Amino acid sequence: MAEHTVTMETTLELLLEEKKYATIRDILITMNPADIAGVFDGMEESSLPLLFRLLPKELAAETFVEMESDAQELLIRGFSDVELNEVLNELYVDDAVDIVEEMPANVVRRILRQADPQMRKEINEILRYPENSAGSIMTTEYVSLRPEMTVDEAILRIRRTGVDKETIYTCYVLEKDRTLIGLVTVKDLLLEQDDETKITEIMEQNVISVNTHTDQEEVAQMLSKYNFLALPVLDTENRMVGIITFDDAMDVMEDEATEDMELMGGMLPSDKTYLRSSVWDLFLHRIPWLLLLMVSATFTGMIITGFESALAAQVALTAFIPMLMDTGGNSGSQSSVTIIRALSLGEVEFRDLPRVLWKEVRTAAFCGTVLAVACFGKIMLVDRLLMHNSDVTIMVALVVCLTMVLTVIVAKLIGCSLPMIAKKLGFDPAVMASPFITTMVDALSLLVYFGIANALLINV
């Protein structure tokens, strides 16, 4: 008996056709905003405005934040001024900034026109900070307390102001000039026995913070390292201007990981999801690297051409070129991926380069030796005995195996050093990943191969 799967999208479309709006609303209010946004992404664009208007105001705002930028733009263009104002009033400032950054200029102007003056001011302040900095991803909505407050006064302040804050669990103790002097958690306040205890008596004074210009990737690493729910952001005068919460850090880590994967795959980073990227978008992001790598690969052809006489004298050498190049490329990729990850997590820095090189040399020696032994056995057993190739002599096998060891060593040294050098020069280490390193190692492995062949075979 055939199984029929009914998706949520199909269900909602049927209910829309039957105009059962109350039923749709009852279904949607039981769902998480992220799940609703996922369902909306699979719906016809013409259905989105009606579905969105069926949501309660607060749920609608939370869902709006989770939706793709294309769907957000579609809804904004269809909103009346009143509807847009209602959605904006329910958004946190950092979410509003994220939306503004994704919208075209005419939509941005309409958003800012409908936002209340305070939100407009805060959005403009955050937009002034450099892209990918702590200031660009922070929110200005946090709970601040005064040092002279009592526990009772602090709890009352949280009750009155906490509704519109990003988080209320961690509260920051500020002087009148907004200088950060400590922090206190709601847990500390609730468990304090004496309601008249001053905040200064229970606050933690050694507060870890970041500057508005700190790189967002470093901020995400700090939140992960210290297991904080939020991290305070200070300006150049050490005044507190906002916080970065763990959910923002998770978005940063996802974006950075995606960017690294794209660079390591030889593509320019893209902000669009795969299904929302057009063929033209994919072409533009892939062709620059392909052209660069194609041009750089011509060096491999030039090397082979330069050693035509050696190949003519020992035709058997030609058969082992792909194996040596692939082994070198794979060895270099292993090291580069390991080091790129270590750099991203802050496990190594440029000053550790000598230690990294020494460790990779020893690792490469072990790997190369094992590969060479296995390769020698394969050549003598398969190529010479089973395939009866008389051109494959013991000396040819020796040349291939020596090349194997040296190629692995060279590849791993290149694979570990290039990302660290790139990081030192201010580039993304992921740029020096598989495609780039493979191309370099291919050329070097051929030079090593033909050099050894000339020394042991041709000139003997």
C-alpha cells in the first residue's frame, strides 16, 4: 500500500483554499517561530501576507526575524505603515539591524521612517560600527543597575524594565557615566537573604568584556570559552554601550563556518542559501577561483613539458604521476584543514609556527614512510608481476617511493604554514585551503619526482 505524506505546507494551502482562517491560526500559534518561518519559506509567495496577518502580534514579530530576507522584503512591501510599525515595535534592536542590513535602500528608508525615534537612533548607532565587529552585532537592550541600589530595588527595576530587554538573567552595574564596574545575576538577587543588601556587596567586579571594534569571530570564541549567556560591549572610553548574547554568537559561528567551507572549496562566500541562489549567482561565485586555479595549474603542464626527455627515456614514470600528485594534494589538505581549525579556535598563533612545522615534519615522515612501503609493494606486485610491465624496475619503484616520502613532507609543511602566514598577513586562513595548496603541491611534487628520476635513472 502506498504511503502518502502530508506536509504542513500542503495542509495550510488546503485550509487557505477553504478559507478556514481560524483553524490556520490555531495551528500556527502552537508552533515555534523558527518552525513557522520554515513552513512559510516553502509556501507560495502570494500566500505569505495572509498567513502572516493571521499570527498574533508578538508571534508575528518573532517569526518575522526568523524568515529569509527575500520573504521579509516581500512582507514589508505589502505592509501598511501601521502593520510595519507594529512589527518593528516588537523587534529587538539587533534583530532590526540585521533586517535593515539585508534590505534594499528604499525598503530601509521606509523601515527607519516607521521606527520610533529611539529605535531609529539605536539602529543608526549600530550601523556606524565596522562590519563584522562586536559593535555591529550587539544589542543596546540590556538591564543596567546602579551600585547604590539594594537587592529589593534591583528586582523592582528588573520587573519594570525587563520586558523589552534581550536578556534579564545577567544585569550590569554601571556608574552614572555608564562605566561598567560589575555584574550581578538574577540568581544572586533572588538567593540573597537580606533585601537591603547593596548591589556593590554581591556583584562580581572582574567583568570580562569586549570592545566595539573587536572582531565578531573573537567574540563568539570568548562566549564559547567562558560559557557566558551574554558579553558586555564597551566603547573606546570604556563605557558600556551594549551586549552580545549567545544566540548572536551562534549565528556568527555558523556564518564564519559557512564562509570557511566555501573558501576551502574554492568559491567566493555568499549570503544566500543554495536554493535561493540563481544559476548566475553560483556562476559568479565559482568562476573566479576556477580561472585562478586553471591559470596556476599551467605551471604543472610547463614542468611536465620541461622534462619530456626524462619521460621519453623512462616511460614507466608517467604512470605514477597522478598517484604522486593526488597523495601530495591530500597530505597538504589534511594539514591545512587541521591548522585552519586550530587557528579558528585560537589553539595556535603565528608564534607557534616553528613548533607546528616540527610536529608536521615528524608526522609527515611517519606517513610518508608507511605510504612508500605500501607503494613499493604495490608497484612490485601489481605493476611488475601481475601486469608484466618490464619497464617497472626496482630503481623506478625506488624513485617513486623516495618521491612519495619527500612529497608528503613538502605538502604537509606547505599545508600547515600557508594558513598561518595568511592569518599573520590579515587574510582569511581558509583561502589557503585545498584547491590552492593542491595546485602548489602538484607542481612541487613533479619537480621532486623528476629531480630524483634525473639523479637516479637518467644520468646514471
